[in-house]
Amino acid sequence: MFKNKNGDAAVIPAASKKLRNYSRDKMLTEHIPMLIMLAPFLIFFFVFTIIPIFASIALSFTSYDMIASPKFIWIDNYRRMIVEDTTFSTTVRNTLTFAIIAGPLGFLMSFVLAWFVNEFTPKIRAILSFMFYAPSLVGNAYFIWKVAFSGDSYGYINSFLLSIGVIAEPIVWLKTEAYLMPIIIVVQLWQSMGVSFLSNISGLQNVSRDMYEAGAIDGIRNRWQELRYITLPAMQPMLLFSAVMQIQASFSASTIMIELAGYPSKNMAVDSIVSLMTDMATVRYELGYACAMSVVLFIMMVAARLLVGKILKLFEK
Amino acid sequence: MTIKQYFQDKRAKKSAVKRYTRSTAGNIALVLFLVAGGLFSLLPLIYCVSTSFKPLDELLIFPPRFLVHRPTIGNYAILPDLMASLRVPLSRYIVNSVGISFFTTVVYILVALMAAYSISKGTFKGRNAIFWTVQFALMFNAYTLAVPQYLIFSKLGLIDTYWIYILPPMASTMGVFLGKQYIEGNVPDALLEAAKIDGANQFKVFWSIVMPTIKPIWLTLLLFTFRDIWSAVPSGKIFSEELKILPQVVTQITAGGTARAGSAMAVTVIMMIPPIIVFLVSQSSVAESMSSAGIKE
């Protein structure tokens, strides 16, 4: 703002005093209340998240079995991961394949479904969103897929295919490499209609009414134009949120894979980085190595986040 | 624009406005598609409820059946007997679970949305850096954080107290991120300026202007937070029986193997009821607060 260099203050003393008062007032009425409101979260965030993250990064440079104290080994964990450990490179490949397919698809589905559901009157909307949200409410809902894809002739899918004569022998779905990744992706998509879906719905509630009216007057003819020129730009912040949640969910998926395909899965077809990390930490007690993996995973996710930010910018206006 | 005008405006917009951009064929296709997809998504819920009514022989039958043929309430009726063997009366666990879930959820929503408001509408230095930190922290896999976190919990003396349920969720970044995005898109600066000119201070602006405006998002956040806290098991952090919550009791009941598979499913169904109630209450209020154009209007 106005810098008071020599003499200036003497020339317009009244004005500069007013300015000083103004910035002090701003401090008192704007910044301090804002910081007070931020403080509770910031304190908990620092103590329970930031400190552990730095501790975990520090541990990634050590050999630590959770019994003896950590031993500093420079970048040996990272060298082992990249040079020696072929298991790790397989899991990286699996994680990337999974994330590149399931992430964007999940993002699109959760938006498109929310957009459709939002067309209805409040009561119907509540019923429909309940249906789509149901897998998230049940919790470990993937168990139903275990029964469906069961490898004997009694699994729902096998018995259906056998009865209509498409196959002659039951297929061992969850032990056949070629089927594993597609199955896991379908289950993930079906289960991912949780957080992003509902936050998209609440985002759509507030896309302003006169924007649609103005659009109709300006010659918007159908749903698609309305979507492209009104809804998408207005939904920008919520779409970014939903994209970040999808990155988080798809890069750190492991429960569905371990539950459906087992660990290790057939030819390691669907072992993800987090599956391997869990194994390292809980079965082999190599926590330093597991931490190094989580740092690498973190870097991959941050790269994905920056890329997604760039892509979403294209739809801003 | 004064505050009154803003809300009047909003209410006026709520009254039904015809949308000119919808075709009947499109609407019918939409309904069919959504109902099919919705029923598909309901399958696990139906399976759980139906299994909880299966008698023992139907549970063991091979091939397994999706729906129950001869429903029985036996799985539910046996629950009081199973509960009777608990060392602490069941009511204690229920009070713990309900109390902790509601208290933590309400406090977290306040903590998170205050922070979200501060980051999105504040003008102080460093708020951008904080926002990026929040986003990046969301991406650090929680798994490897567990050990350092445990050390911090025990240093702070939180282990085996109620605080272990309440404090750690306050650090959750999801609500802050969600709130910030929503406030940015839906709370116009003009509205805040008007309130300040009317003489309201920042806290008052947050409570009586921002919170009502962002009602859909705090109702949704309420649901996410409640669901997570309700079903969380603080493994290895609670040892006193009096401090335990329902999910821990459930694992004790379900530990009985196949013979108890039916009761285990019955307990699972009962445990789903509170999140479902919260879902219905919150989502129907979302709908009420901002009814938007519907096909039938």
C-alpha cells in the first residue's frame, strides 16, 4: 500500500494516520477472527497429521522393525524399491493401470449420476440417492461379489452363464489373471458412489436458478448445452473436490483387491502398492521400507493431482 | 444488496420455474436407467437383510441362495441371550456409541467449516499454503501414519480415554476441503460485505450468514462424519470395557463362527440403522432447503 517515505507523513499526517488506523482495524476485525476460527483445526491437523507425515518420511530413510529403534540407512530403501524389488514395480504397474481406468470413470459416473438424480423432485431424489449410496452404507459390501464370482458352478454368474449355454464349464473368475483387473475395476466403480456422488448432489442444488433461465433465453436448446455452458462451469469447485477424492481412492485401493483376489493374487495381477505396503508393515515388520513406499505413492498422487488441476481448468468457462 | 434482499431473492428463485430444455423421451430413458442402476446398487443391502432372517439350515445350504425362503426372527431373538453374557450392560455401549458419534460429528462440522470459511474468505497471508497442505495431506496414505500417531496419542495420554474417539477425527482434512470448495462456489462476497456493513462481526457472519447458506454441504458432511465415526473401531487404543463402543461388541458376537452367522448378520443390520436414519434425515433436509427444478414441477 502507501509507503511513507521521508517527509510524506509530514505532508499528509491526517491521511496517513487514517490509513494506519484502517490497517489496524482490518487486523482486528478481519484477520484475527479468521485466524481464531482456523486455529482449532490447524492445531489438530498439525499434531495428528503433519507431525506423523514428517515422522513417516523420516522413517523411510531407516530400517525399522517396530522393536529395535530405527537405524538410519540413507536411501537404501528407495534403492531397494527401484533397483532390486521386482514385486514393487509390478505393484506400481497394477496401481497405475487401476487408477488410470477406475479414477476417471468413477469421477464421471459420480457426476453423471448426481446430475441425473438432481433432475427429480426432492422426494424421488432422496430415494434414488439412497439407492446409489447403499453400498457405502453397508460397509463391506464387496462380499456379495465374492459369492457372485465364485469359481464353482453355483456362483451366481457361472450358474447364469451355464444355464443360458454361453459356457460349458464354470470359470474360476477370481483365479484367472485375465479377468481379475476388469472385475476389480467394476466392483470399485460400483462401490465408489459415496462421497463424490453426494457432494456433487449438494453442489448441484446451488447452481443458481437464474443462470438456467438466462441460458434458456440465450438460446440453450438441450441438456447437453446446458451442462457444458452452465452446470460444468458453476460446479468447478465441487468437481475438483470429487477429482481429488477419486485420486485418493483409486491410488490407495487395496481392500477390494485383497478381499476378492487374495494376497498375493494370481500372478500378482491385482496386487497394488498399498497391498504390498500393508504386507510389509504387518507381516514382515519392515516399517521403514513401507514408509518409503508410501512416500513414492504420495509423489505419484501429487503428480496426478497437478495434472487433474490442469485438465479441469479447460472446462472453467 | 442487503441480506434481506439476498434471501428474498433466493426464495423467489425457489418457486417453480419452468425449465425449457427437457424432452419427454429423455426423461423416460433417464427414469428407466436410474431405477435399474439403483436396484443393482441395493443388492448388498437386500442380501444382508434377507440373510439376517435365514434359519440355520438355509445359511449352510449349498449352493447359497440370495433370498430367504422360510424367514425366521430367530437370529434376532437370540441376541438378548448373547448380550446377557457381556460383562458390562449393553446400554453402556449404546450410550457410549451414540454419545461419542453425535458429539464428535457436531464438533467436527463446526471445526472443519470454520476453518473452511477462514481459508476461502480470509485475506490473511499463508491461507493458500495451508489449503495446499490440506490437499496434499489427504494424499498421504494413512496406513504408515498409524505408528507415529500412536506414539503421539500415548504421549498426550489419550490412550484408553474417551478423548481417543473425539480428538483424532478433528484433524480430518476432507471436511475442510469440501467446505472450502463449497463456500467458494456458493457464498458470494457481496453477501458477506452487506452483512459487515450492517455491523456484524466475523463470527456472527459465519454463524448467521454462511452456515444457513451452505446448509446442503454441512448436512452432507454430517452424514459422512457420522458414518465413519459410528463404525470406527479404535483397535489397540481402548482397553477398559466401560469405554468400549458397539462395533467392538459386534466383533465379540460375530466371533462365534458359522453357527452365529445369522446373528452376526442380524447385528450388522441393526448397526446399519443409525447411519441410514442420519442419511434420510440429512438428505431430505438437503432437498427441503434448496428445492431445485424437478421433472414434475
